[in-house]
Amino acid sequence: MKKRILLIEDEKSYIDLISLELEMEAYCVISAPSLKEARTKLKQSKPDLIILDLRLPDGDGLEFCKELRSNKATKHFPIIMLTSKDRTTDKIVGLKFGADDYVTKPFEPGELLARIEALLRRMGRMEEPAKILKAGVLTLDIEKRAVTLNKKPIRLNPKEFDLLRLLMEKKGKPLNRTFLTESVWGFEYFGTSRTIDFHVAQLRKKLKSHSNRIITLKSIGYMFDDKK
């Protein structure tokens, strides 16, 4: 079953950006451009996580967060604050009011996605990922950090392994270079997209007959095809 995300945000550009990114990752996004509509949506169905903007046309997101935490029916929902404020004091206030995490605009969609997944796991609302990933005769063992092709081991360096794991976990989904870079190298990495391209090229060499499973998406990034 798809995880439901309630997005309480009034800026259309952010609604479109977040909805597109999350729906690509198989989330169901329910948007509410006001607190009034958010309250209605909460009565209709219970989300697995709430993304809450602080500045809304009909009220203060901080006060709404406090309201959610004081209500028995909603106090356990994971909440990520979304705001253009970046002062440390604002972040502290948001967390004190009950937010579980805090993302500052502007942000990379990959960062928000990573925070959502981490928070859902921490709250026990996301299934544990598979420990063994397979695509034909290609097998990746997450715990042992081992990869085999036709039961023969393939030697990958740590970043090549992490990149292949991410591609296989998100099989069939287009992954942009920013998301790949942030997920494998971290948010503080300042390299270029050539780093991703180089590691993909190295992976393809080592995957040999399975190299065509990593598909290049022009101007976007890469996708792993598990149907070949």
C-alpha cells in the first residue's frame, strides 16, 4: 500500500515540485493549500506523514503543529516543517512545537525525500528494505555488501556498491543526478555530475552482460531496468 503524505502548502510551485518527486517514488500525495482544507483532509483519511509549511493564508503553521500534537487522534503523525526561514532560532521553535524535522526553502527534492524516508523508518511506518536485491543473475547482498553475477563475485568499491544498490532499490524509476549524488555522496558533496557518470561507466564495465540494465536518461540521470 502506498504511503500517504499530507502536504500543507499554498505555493503552487512547491506543491507541483514535491508532488512530482514523491509520486515518482510511489507515495500518494494529498495537498491542502490552507489549514481549513488540511483539517478537512485529516478527517477524511489519516496520513502516514505531514509536510507542513509555516506560512499559510489562514493561519500559522507553528500553531497548527501545536494543535496536532495536542489532539489524541493526530499527535503521533510524523511532521516535517517546511519554511523559507533559516534562522537557528526558528528551527528550535519549530522542533519545540512538535515538528520531527525541518527543511528550509529552497531545497533539493532529493533532500526532502531522504528526510521523509528516514523519518518514516524511525517512526516504524516504512517497511524494512529487502536485504537481497536481484535482477536476473545479478544479486546484491546489502548486509554482506557483496555483489555476484552468475554466482561469481564482482569487486566494487564502496561508492560503486552504494550507487548500484540505490539504482536497484529504485528500479524502474528515473533518478536525477542530484538525487543520486546526495544519496550516495551526501548533502555536503560539492563535486560535479561527472562523478556520477564516471562511477556509472565503471559499474557498466564490471556488470558486463548486465551493463544495459543501467539506462541513461538524457538531461535527467539514470534508471535501473530489471526486466531485461
